[in-house]
Amino acid sequence: GICDSLSDGETDICERNVTVLKDPRRQSSISSDLYPGQSLLCDAALTETWYRFEDDAGNGLTIPTGKQCLKAGQCGTTAPLNIPGDVANPSVEDGIVSRQACGELNGTCCALNYTICLRKCSNGAILYYLRRPHGCPISYCTSKTH
């Protein structure tokens, strides 16, 4: 799979500098109507590479408790992408793992579905290899998850 090809035996991704995303509108507690006049978040132009989240964006992709998908309009976008609620974050020993990022479309949970990769580092940070969503406004949704 895509995640297997990312661990090529060179430097551990935890040792590298990765792009930081910290837009506070990504937070799951933020409704898209809290920022009137601002465009909705969209990750369609995202470079497919490793990221970490910090500051007001929280520190990881949202894993909603007891449900698979977040509601449309959360996280400053129309279609927020999150990791389904019954999936745990990886441990350091797990290495690079694959997860599904799901988004609701027309009331159907996970109608939007992207395979992403996660790596938990020994300092506690979780790094995410994010895929580019097809279309707008679709965006990855974050919170304080660990």
C-alpha cells in the first residue's frame, strides 16, 4: 500500500522537518459560519507529503468518539475529513500505519474516503501523510487528540 512505500529505510520521518499546519479554523469545535466572509477551508491544493498539526489547530486529526463522521460544516469547511471514531491512534512501535480519512457527503458517512498514513514519534507527536482531496470545500479536521 501507499504507506509501505513511505518507509524506505532512510531517515525515520520523525527525525525530519515536516510541514506544520496550524490554522485554528481546522478545529472540530469550529463551525464554518464562525468566520463570515472568509472562504471555506479546502485542501485540494495540498501537497501529498508529511505534516504535523500544532498551536490552535490542535495536535492531530479528529477521531470523534462513538461516531464515524463529523457533521458537514464543522472545521471551517463543508466536508470535514476525520479518522473514524472506532480507530485508535498508533503507538510508537507500530511504525508507519495506514488509516482511512472519512468525510460525509449528502448524508452518507465515508462517501469521501482517502487512505492516509500516520507515524507516532517518541516525543509524542503524530505525523500525517495527507492525500489531496478531490474538489472543494473538503478539508482535514483537527483537535487535541493525544
